[in-house]
Amino acid sequence: MSMPFYVSPEQLMKDRADFARKGIARGRSLVVVQYADGIVFVSENLSQALHKVSEIYDRIAFAAVGRYNEFENLRIAGVRLADMRGYAYDRADVTGRALANAYAQTLGTIFSSGGEKPYEVELFVAEVGETVEGDSIYRLTYDGQVADEHGFAVMGGTVEKATSYLKEHYQAGASLEDAIRIAVEALGQGETENRTVPAANLEVAVLDRTRSQQRKFKRLSAGQLSRILGNGRPGSDGSETTHPPTDPVSGTDPLRDPVSGEPDDPPVAPPLS
């Protein structure tokens, strides 16, 4: 009968951490930036169906990098937890800190368990407050550690280059447009050369405290990003297409309010009392 190999606990944890870090580093970076009216998430994502950034509850958003199936399971669990707490108690009792603590316990348990591999994911849980001081951004690593971030944060991919760029160029209280531009420029920082990330390859969402709806989460369309960044998809005549298509009958943009010309938000059902 052969004897099993002995591996020290320190070496076991180191091997599991290296495994998780390598899996996360293979993905593309995700940047979160605080701006004057909320929090914006910017990620390079070529898929139009598989989102890295999603809504959890009224004022709370979730962002992740790594294995999609693993962080999608965590997102669904967070939505269920938030819905149950809001239904059993009050919507105000659902907080980003409580969700971050729940995610930390789950990730920490999985990482320290020898029965399954660690999750190859890193998470952001963000909550927008009534003021800038009330905003909170929590970063969770594969082993369950929680960090309270301020101003900006980066995870996945080339973290060092993007973080260094943001440290030099980030300004508190910037507008949404400026925050998006600086985040996209940070995503384009490379080890050897910088690149321009086109608007069509971006996934951008915001937690906007100025929205009249109870739900503060909103995604930005490719047309809105093209107008902000000025690098839309080429049109048929070789020029850039920076506006969404118009209605062929009325000649108006169906995604915009016909009076104000501003992007029209979809109707939201009122919360159950």
C-alpha cells in the first residue's frame, strides 16, 4: 500500500492562490470609478449577452472578472439574498456591506476547502448613496478577503498598468463623460504599447444617484459611448457611426425622448408595498 504524499498547509494554500490568480489574470481588466453623481463600471467585453456588470438591487451593482459560470452563480445568489432580505424586512435593509460580507464568507469557505478548486473570480460590490460620501465600493478576492476601495479600482488583466494610469489622471468629482474616458484610457494601457479600445467592445454601466427611479442602475448603449469617446463603428461611407439608428418612418431616434432629445429610460414597475 503506497503512502499518500504530504503537502504542508502553507504550500497547499500557496498553490491554490497561484491557481486562482493565473485564471483571473487571463481575463480582461475591469475598472470602477467614482464620479460626481455616482459610480461607473467600465470593462472590455466582446460579448453582447454575457455581462460582467449587473444590477443586484435598487442601489447596488455587481461586477466580476474571471470564470463566467462561477461569478454568474455568485451573482444569482446575491440577487436572491437581496430579494429575500428586502421582502422579509425592508428595502432599505439591503446594503452593499451585507452582500460583501456574504460573498466573503462564501469565497473564503470555498478557498479553504480541500474538496473543490478555488473560484477563479474577483468581485466588486458597489452601492451608491445619497451623496458622494455615502458611496461604497467593496473588492473581494478569490480567497474571501474584502477591501474598501475609494475613488477608483481595477481588477483582472493588466492591473498594474491601469492602476498606475488612474493614480496619475483620476480627479475626484469628475463628470460621467470624463470618468468614462479616463477609465477607457486605463484599459488601453499595455505592457509594451498602448491601444485604443473602441466603443463597440465596451460594457459600461452606472449607478446614478440623480435618477428619479428607485433603481439607480443603468447601462450605456453603444451609441452613447460612441458620442462620448468619438470612436464608433465605421459607417458604410467610411465615416464613424456615432448615433443609434433612427425610425425610417418618423425619422426620429426610437431610444430618445421626442421632446427633450435625452435618452429615454424604459418604464419601471413600482415596488410592491
